Amino acid sequence: MSNQKNSHINWFNVILLSLGAGVVYLIPYMRGTYYEPMMEALQITNTQMGVIQGFFGLLTVLCYFPGGWLADRFPANKMLFVSLAGLGLGGLYFATFPSFPVVVALHVWFGIACTLTFWASFIRSQRASAPPEAQTRVFGFVEAGRRIVSIVVAMLGAYLLAHGINDVEGFRNALYLYSGAALLSGFLILFFFKEDTRFVSDEKKTFKEIFEGVKTAFKFPAVWLIGFMIMTIYCSYRTQDITTPYFTSLGGLSVALAATVASIRFYGIAPIGAFLGGILGDKSSPSSVMLYGSIIIAVFSVIFAVVPASSSTLILLLIVLFIFMTAHFGVRPAFYAMLEEAKVPIAVTGAATGIIATLAYLGDFICPIYQGIILDAYPGQLGYSILFIISCGWAILSCVIAFVFKRSTAGRKIDEVYRKQSQIGGPACQSE
């Protein structure tokens, strides 16, 4: 049965989507890997770093919803190209290390490019690359593939950092690398990516049809449950942003070694977690993966909070970090596969994704700001421990919502009623 499922997956699309998604977020999230070199290059404080990332997050939140409309209206290859080309060009300008206000403006642009024209089209393209019974699997494969691409490029960036004249020049060289990778992948997708008409019609809707689809998507209770579920676990996930300065300032790692560890934890662990999550999600259910993954994340957040960082605890904390990240990447394939579990029709995937993502990624705006404020207000171990306790709280909330989704009729039966009443009927994913 597993081989039959895999044979129906559009593998060429999986490769192209993995390539594009593997490089699109490298530049906006360089803070997570190059925290201290970025601060030095731009001459900014922790709070200013939080403001930069917060403005990026704010624009992503504002753009997810209209991005869902656009995904149902325009060809995916053109939408993804605009995002990747925009990121690449913006990254080249970022490498000149402009003033703080300009850097904030650049991250506003990054938020638009990563969201308005990318995210919903990316999700729709994955749903349309496999039959209903292989949804979690294809999300897992793409997630694993994109992280493999990311770690290859990120490790090259870490090499450039270690062999630069200094940390600032190494950071600049990494920016050039990331920008070039974004431009290259954008052109490959523009010319070679095609939506698979076995699973979705290539006929794009009118704006009136899209508006009707949005009204339909708003009626699905599961859309809201999924949105809040992802929001809480994603806020916990964003705690990984501060682990690089955590290990350098308290654990004794060098900047270059910490960048290598960051690349491994952010990209190297991801394929393992995503592959496992995708397999387990199809064998049980996406909501089960979310529930048990959130429990693991909560437990290991507590371990981070109570074990102080030092040279003697460094190995233990690195193991904790890798398990923490494996669980986070393990739940990711379940995020949008829960649309299939709740029987949300593929015809309104863009609209549903816009609603979900607007809620889900509020953490991109909220988390960097409170992280910067707490680290400046409570220097040293105390500040980091507070952030890890907050991470545990977010994960517990995700457990509660996942349990509600899994056990209540809001997760399935109510949505099934809305689906039947909707003008956009039919199975959640079907061949044309």
C-alpha cells in the first residue's frame, strides 16, 4: 500500500518545491544562525534585533490572508518566482549593511515576498502533488527535502563565515550565497514547475469564485482549530532563534562552531523529523502527530529551563536541542495535512491556508520582540530560562487544542456538514 501511495506522488514537483522552500527563508531568518555577526555588522542591540524580526513577522501576518486569495487565482510557478527573485535581490542589497531603518524596511519587504506570493501557493502546490491518502507523506517529503537543501546551503554559509577575514565579512559572503541560491531556484521553478492536473484543475478562478471560497473556508471550525494549534506550537518553535547566542554566551561555543550547530539543528535535524512525522501521520493521523509531538516539545523545553548552560552541561544541552528540534520538525508535516483529515476541499485550499497562516505565524511578530526585551531586561541564564518556560507554555496550549481537534466533532463531523452544504463540494482532494 505504501509503494502504491508513493507512486502517485508527483516527484518532480516535490523536488522543485523542496528546492524553492529550502532557500526562501534563509535570508529572513539569518538571525537564528548569525545572531552575533549580524548584530556586529549592523551595530544594533538585542531589542533592535527583535524589532527587525518583529517587522518581518508583522508583514507575514498581514500578507498570509490575501496571499491565500492570490494562490487560488494565479499560476503557482509565477507566484513562487516573484517570491524567490524578490528575496534574492533584497538579500544582495542587505549585504551592503545599510542603516537600521533601511534594514527594517528590507525585512518588511522580505515579509511580503515570503508570504503574499509564496506560502499559500506553496501549500496548495503540495496538496495538489499527491492523492488524499498520501497527503501527510508528501508534506513530510517536501519538508525533508527543503531542509536537505537548506542545510547544504547553510553549511556552505557557515564555511564562508569561518573562513572570512572576520565575522562581519563572513556574514556578508553568506548573504551573497543565499541571495544567489534564491535567484537560481526562482528561475528553475518559473520554467519547469507545472501544477499536476491529476489532483487539481489548472483552471484559475475568478475573483468572485475566490470570494465565495473564502466565505466557505470561514465556516470550517477545523480551519480555526488548525490555525490556533499551529500558532501555539510555532511560538514554541521560535525559541530556537535564541539558542545560538545561548550557546555562545553561556555554553562557551565559538561563533563559527555555534553557526555550524545552528545549521545542523535548523536544517540537518529537519529531514529526519519531517520524514518520521510524514510516515507516522499517514499511519495514524496528523492530529495524533501534533498531540504527541507537542508533549515531547513541552518536556524538553522544561529541561532547557532547569539545566544551566556551561561547559560541563554543553553535550547534554546539545542532545536536548536536537531532540527538541526533531519533535518540532516532526509535527510540521501534520500542519496542513490536517486539512485533509478535516475534509476541507482542495478547491478552497488557498483561502483556508490564508486564514490558518494568519493565525499560525503570529509568532513571527510576537516572539522576536518579547525575546529581545526579556534578554535585555534579564541578562544571562535567567533571561533564557524564562524564554524556555514560555516555550513550554506554548507547547502545552498546542496539546490542548490538538486534543480538542482529535476528540471533538469540531474536528471532523461539523466540517463535513459544512462541506456538504457548500457550493464547493466533492472530496478534499480529487482527480479532475
